[in-house]
Amino acid sequence: MNIFLIGIGGALGSITRYLINELFIKHIPGEYSFGILFINILGCFFIGYYLGANLIIVKDSQYYLFVIGFLGSFTTMS
């Protein structure tokens, strides 16, 4: 079940990363991709916030879907 949640979150995270990056490319043209920088800062903030808010890490379905799946693929470019 956890692998399924990670896969769903990963698919949604990678699609979201692509759409946000394309939005930045369209509206902020330049040599450096500010979209990637924004995405990585935002994703790292949410990972830190989630882990900080849950000091006792309980690896439930929300953890696998959101942190490992969605935010993991959101902040990683393959």
C-alpha cells in the first residue's frame, strides 16, 4: 500500500513541478531558471515544516503520500 501512495504522490509532485517551472519560464525569461530555485526552496520548506510539526515521526499514509511521494518528486529533477 505504501508503494502505491508514494507512486501517486510522485506523479502529482512531478506534474506540479513541471507546471510551475513552465509558468516561471513563460513569465520570467532569463538565463537562469528561477522556477527550479523557487520549487526547491518551497519543497524544502514544506518538508521541514511537516517534519518539524511532527516531532515524533509517525510514518502513516499521509507521510508516504505527501513527504516521500509528492515532495520527494517535487524537489527532484530526474
